[in-house]
Amino acid sequence: SKRSIRILKMRHFLLVSAFVCVVLTHTQSLVNAATDEEESSKKVRGSATTTTSNKKGQNAIVDAFFQSQSNAQVSVSVSASDKAKASKDLLDEIKLLASTENLKNFLSVTRRALHRHPELMYQESFTSETIQTVLDDLDIPYTTGWAKNTHEDVYPGKGGYGIVAHIGRRASGKVPGSKEDEDEAGPCVILRADMDALPIEEQTLNVESFKSRKSGKMHACGHDGHTTMLLGAAALLKTVEDSIQGTIRLVFQPAEEGGAGAKRMIEEGLMEMEPKPQHAFGMHVWPTLPTGVIASRPGALMAAADTFEILMAGKGGHAAMPHLTIDPIVASSSLVMNLQTIVSRTLSPLEAGVVSVTQFAAGDAFNVIPASVVIRGTIRALSVETLNSLRNSVEKMVEATCLLHGTNSTIKYSPDYYLPTINDPDLFEFSKEVAGMVSKEGYMRDIVPTMGGEDFSFIADAIPSTFFMIGQGTGGDEKLHLPRTDYGLHHPSFSLDEDVMPVGVELHVNLALRTLAELGNGDSPSWYKKKVENETMEGSATAAI
């Protein structure tokens, strides 16, 4: 009838109108996002060049420090008091340069721009472009395209947003290729920062002006702060570049949150670039420590980590007739409970390990027994050997459960399990001394290991390294509408204490300059001398026995 035709036309019109509204709304949101990103970029662009008035790249205090440490260049011996004075002068100069209002403003503007636009692993395009903008402003050479995603079937995004930059002799235009050029570039150290965000909806209070603009994404682990601190260090180091005796490699690394971005960069040749790096340093903000306090430990600091996904397959059917099914929910529930006994009953009480089930997915209706269950979780340990042992125990537990309940199963692990983050014991004593100079307490705290994972571990496995925790937990005051900064990492209300960023800059710069001085002083670095002394003493004691 005509009435039916009119109704159908009206329905068609309404459906088309609704579709057009959705498209227009989505298009407008994309336009708004692009506009917001451009505004954020404008705020960052050019701000780095205002961080200090010294544009010459030469610094008399840095010159004096390197000269005081160099046995090869100083014809007359330098007294211990002169060395101590040069070291103290360097510490004070770096603190002064890191505490200027211009630098603090740059750190705040840059970090908030990154915080507004969080990006998940292998999708960090805006973050990478922002870093490149700052490096261009500072006239720091760099290469892009690092950390390409080799597991797009697991992690979405093509990757390739990593950046490697150089300050010092290698950046002077002479790319080492011969032995002479390598000597000219001097020793090399790596400073590394991660950059990716997490799939978390931000709930942080009192940060409306720079709260995440991306639904379901948030910098809840402080990586926006890590990237900003390394950019601040780059700005400071650039002002003294002509005084640097060696090469500082700045590594801006994507995909730390499970994607093993550091491993990808190593596979792509990060450690083979000339000059080859001798040591590396990284750091992470830590909400359980007071702001400005620095902590670490020798040996295992963070855990080896892997993920698992177990598919438990049974036979579905009507919930009223369970005898005609093979119930995967009952089998999986039994498995979850029994998995808790692996650490408590198969691992030595003196070893650390974690087996945690974090997801349990099954069924769509109250009266249907599903055909399968998916269980996901994580395995952690402070050594690869213990991690492998825990994985074997999980597999045996799954096999036994299937045998008991008549189910079938498959287990999938992460494409790249994380190694434990190991601080080189010999380098650590030197690192601890430097960190103590910067920490607000005047010393570096020793802390117990954490079962969190960190893909700096791949760098530390390649070259002797030190990783630090920088306290940020005593900032903010909700009564004054300042966000609390003691929420844990990966919490939806996590907030960075921006007062920690100059501390991170100071630590980066001190580690880089002081390590280069040790490596290039014409003698063995202090940590290797200490190692030889210890080995000699141990050998003497063994011989005496």
C-alpha cells in the first residue's frame, strides 16, 4: 500500500540520516584530533632552543672536569682534591642548568603535549614526530624508522617510530668508518627512554587542561615523562657538546609495554652502530618512593616476564543436562585454583616467582554450557631458568587437568618473553655513586627487586648497564586541586609529579659525562679496577685455603 511505501521511505531516510550523522561526527572528531595535535606541536616547537642562553656548545667547567679525569692528557698529576673540586663543580653546573625556568617550562610543555596524545605500542606517530621536532630545533642529528613491528598478527601497528640520536664527537659530522674515525668518536654510552602508552581510560583528577584526548588510552606508566626527561638532557648536553669527549647515543624507544621494542632495535643494529656503545643507562619513575629520591640495586632489579593464553576446549550443551557435556568451565576453574600452588609448592621459598591468572572468558548465556574457555595471565621470575621452570609447571598442570576432565587445550605465549633486568655488579658501584650525587637524600637507596617487567633488560643483556627508579610519590595535594602522584603504575588515576623531571635530566647528564670521562681517561675505568682488586683478593683467599 501507499502507506507502507511511505513508512519504508521514512525508515530509509532515518537510517541514511543516522549514518550521515555518525560519519560527520567521526570526521569532525578526526579533524578536532588533528587540530589538537597541531596545537600541541606548536607549543613544543621552538621551546627547546630557549632552555639556556649558552649557544656555543663549549663549557669551561665541563672542559675542566674532563681534563681533571684524563691521565692521558694531563702532563702533570692532578691531586685528589683538584679532581674532587672539578667533580663538584660539574655537579653544581648541571644542577644549575637543569633548574632554569626555561628548561622547566620546556619540560612541562613537552610532557603535557605527549600526555594529551597517548599512543599504544607500535603506533607512536605523534610522539615520534614531537621528538623529531625537538631534535631539529636543537640541531641534533638522528635516524628514524627504528623498532619495526615483526609481529603484526599479535600487536596492531607497523611500528618504526623509534629514534636514535647522537651528541658529542660522532655528531660532529664524521661518521666513524675507519679505526681513526672510531678513535675520533671516542667512547660511547647509551641513554634510553621509552615512549608508548597503555589501553587505560584516564581518571586522573585536576589535570583537565592536559588530560588524555584519546578515549581508552593513557600515559599511566610515566613514559611521557621518561621521553621528556631525555629530551631535556639532550637540550642541556647540546649546550656543552664541544666539551664532550666521546659520544652520547640517545635512544627513544617505542613498544615497551609488552612489544619488546628494545629487542627490535637491537635486532636492527643498535649495538652495531659506530662507535659501539660500552654502557647504557635507563630509569623509571616510581610512585612508592618520595619525589627526588633515587634507588636501585646490583644484579636482578626487575623480573623476567611472559604471558600465556590457554584455550580449554570441551563439549558444550544445555545447562540443564551437564551429563551430556564436557564442561570446560569446571575444568578451567579447577586449573585456575591449582595454578596457585605452583609457586607455593614447587618453587623454593628463597626464590621469587609469580603465576597470575588475569582473564577468564567463557559463555554468552545463563542456560548454555560453553564449548570452550580462554584463560590469560602472566608468569614472572628473577631468572630465565626459573621462568622456564614455571612455564613447564603450567604446561604439566594444564595437561593433568585435561586428562582428569576429558578436555583438550592449547597454550600460546608472548612472541618475546622479557629477560630479567640485570644491573651489572661492577658498573653498579660507579652508578650508585653518581646517583647519590643527584638524589635529594645525598645517597642512592638500595631496594628489593620488583616483579614488574622492563624491556631495557635486552639492552642490559647486550652491554653492562644500570637501571634506576626515581621517586615521584610525594607530589600533589588534592586539597589544592593538584593531582596525587602516589597512585601505582598502570592505575587509571596515575599522575606524574613534574618536579621529578629536572632530577631525571640531572641524572642522565651526570651519568653520560662521568661515564665518558671514566672510559676515556687513558686508564681502566674505576669499576674494572675494583673488579680486578676483588678477583685478586678472592684468588689470594682461595690460595691461602
